[in-house]
Amino acid sequence: MTIREFKMPDVGEGLTEAEILKWFVQPGDTVTDGQVVCEVETAKAAVELPIPFDGVVHALLFEEGTTVDVGQVIISVQTGPSGEAAEAEVPAAEAPATATATAAAPAPAQVEEPAVAARQPVLVGYGVSQASTKRRPRKAAGDVAAQNGTAAPAVVPAQPVATVTQNGTAAAAGAARALAKPPVRKLAKDLGIDLATIVPTGDGGVVTREDVHAAAAAAIAPQVAAPVAAAPAPVQAPAEVPAQAAPAQAGRETRIPVKGVRKVTAQAMVGSAFTAPHVTEFITFDVTRTMKLVQELKEDPDLAGLRINPLLLIAKAVLVAIRRNPDVNASWDEAAQEIVLKHYVNLGIAAATPRGLIVPNIKDAHALTLRELSEALSGLVATARDGKTSPADMQNGTLTLTNVGVFGVDTGTPILNPGESAILAVGAIKLQPWVHKGKVKPRQVTTLALSFDHRLIDGELGSRFLADIAAVLEHPRRLVTWA
């Protein structure tokens, strides 16, 4: 019998960690080469991971919802004939102990070290892994003290204090590390609860979430009752800390772990804001003609079935403006100290999804017709909302559009997507009084905001680029004459 390990791969460029969203297999299940075993959330996408070999699932090393570093083992699989012995994997120094355990065990494959026998049943991350080869047994505090020639600390009791679980079994508190899954350990740490002081109620003496919450509630209750029960006279609390502050505060705040999309987005925005010198310019203009064109295109039978909206024509206007100002489409190579001009446009579209904001991009958008661009936009948005955007779809973007107008916002000062030269925020299109042909008339008006990397784009180039976008949208026939 051989135990093979499958490590968290780097499924995205520069990925350092991923969160396990869902396991599709359980210990004891048979898996085959290429079978999907779990779904993980990477930088900004949900990705299914196939396993590269056949066998029987031995253990799942992490629970769902756990964030795992790239390179860590996430699942172990038993391969080869199940009757083969695994003595060759046991170090020579541990052979006597292993032989004794093997003789007492009913099945040769279940080999245990005496020091951890009390941990059965083995949980993920505890006990003896059949693939372990050189793990040293942990030393008790008394053994360490003896080696150093010093007495054990006074806080360690001479005899273990026995606690009793609900199923009537006794366990020595402090004799072994409390059994709990990683999320439960984190919960206890966040609440300041020592797992060793909790009486476990889970199967096999495992501490559960309910156990931790119960211990936390019990810890708060004495703090409220103590001044009344223990003191003959009321105890005056400090003026700045009310006596009832602790229980009241518990419901006033909610802490949400920063992980997944939110964590990656935060890191990217901080890196971009403090690396690229941002400049933002604004322009407000009349888009009445563009809105009329949108309506005409919706009624065109040749475009039946396509999603036609203002964002489609704005995207097309941006592509026309890039053609007129190609130096805008570039990136900064810090290592080589070079400006890299891009002869293609991978147009990013910021999309709000249940997992957070992501920016997939339309590859080679400059080469697409209006029909193809509409189809690409629709597919991109649908894939993003379903959480199926792949890491490749979010790499190598050159310039991004973010439509804040759908929320009724006039505009904003967007932060660059890392590695890109510019980002255009599209504001709400509103009916406003506007001077048209010498008279004040109600017209459809919007505001665009262009943020750009001032290392790549100076004020003159940025201004011309933004003005060209507005000119196309004011007079959409330029989509043809300037193309």
C-alpha cells in the first residue's frame, strides 16, 4: 500500500493560496486520474481541481472554508494493492514501537505511535498518517524539564485533572492536545477560549463549535453575576467601562474574515494605489445621439437576440479612441525599466458578483465587430455572475471599464487594475438642462472619469484620449468615420 499526496496547485498566475469551497469526495471513495475532487476559490474565480492519479481517498487534510497555501497537501490517496505492508516507510529508529503496535492491532495497516494512541479516532491533521516517515514524537513538558535539569513549572498540576464527556468517558486534561477541527480552533482563538478547558461533546471526544460558544457564554455570565453574588456591597465599576459593557458589545459588531476575492482585491488596490501615480480627469457631455442609436440598434432585425446597451457603444468608443491614441495602451515594466506598448486591447469589464468585484477582460477586443463585441460582453457578464470566470480570463488586461452609473452614481475616481495603464468610470446618464444649438433643452448627459498611470500617460495624452471618447459618444457616426 502506498499513500500519495496531492498538493494545492498554482492554478492562476502568481497564486499563493486558495480557499476550499467544496469537497466532492470523502475518505474511502475511489477516485480516478482526472476526476474532480474539490472546488477552490483562487484569486478571483472558482476552479475545480482534478486529481492526477487513481486510488482510494485516505484523508481530506482541510475542511471546507479553509484557506490553504499553494504547495500544501490537501488530500491523500491510497494506491496499489490494499494488502501490501508499509514497513518500508517506517524509519529504523521507530521500528520497535511500530512492531509492538502492529502486533496488538487487528489490522496491519492501522499502525499507531503509542504517544498519540489517545487521539483516536484520527481526525484530519491529527494522529498518524500512513505516509509519515520521519515525524518525531512530541515531548511532554516534564521530559523537557528533566533534560534541562529544572523542575516543571508550578502551573502544571502533579496529577492530570480528569474531565468527563457526555458519553461517560474520562479524559486527562492537559495529557493530550484537545481534538478540534481547524475552523473550531480559530473560533476558540478569536473568542479567547482555551480548548483544553472545554468538555467536548463531539464523537470521539472532539470539541465542536457549539462547545466553544457554550464556553464563551459561560465565561461572560460570571462576569455579570459576580459583583452581586460575591460582594456584600455593590462594586463601583470604573467610569469609562460600564459594568454591562461586555455582554452588550457582543451584538454590536460582526467580524468577517478577509479572504478570497475581498482579500485579493484589497491587496491589488493597495499595491496599485501606492505603486502607480494616479491622475484622474473628468468630462461631462451630451449623449442624446448615442442613446437614440442604442434604441435604433435594438430595433434592427440584423441584431436581433443581441444585448444592446449604452455600455456596448461606450466600449466601442474606447476602442476607437485607443486606435487614435495608441500610446495609451501600454504597461510599465519596473524590473526592465521599460514601457511596453501593446498592439492588442484586452478590454477589462468590472463585474459585481456574489463573491465580490472581479475584472475579466475581452481578449483582442480591438479586432471584434459590434456584434462580436456584444456577444463577448454578454458572455463575460453571465460567466462572472455564475462564478465560473477562469483565472486566464482575468489576466493580461490592458485597460478597464467600470460602470458605476448603473447605481445612479455620477462618477468616481477609480483605482487602476494592477498592470494596466488606465481605467474609465462611466457615470449615470440623466436627463438634464443643456445648451443645444444655442438654446437650453433637456438632453441626456453623462460624466466620464479617466484614471491613468502618470508614468505612462502624461496630461496631454490623457486629455486627448478622454476627449476622443466623448467626441465619439456625442456624435456616434464617428464610430464609422474614425474607425
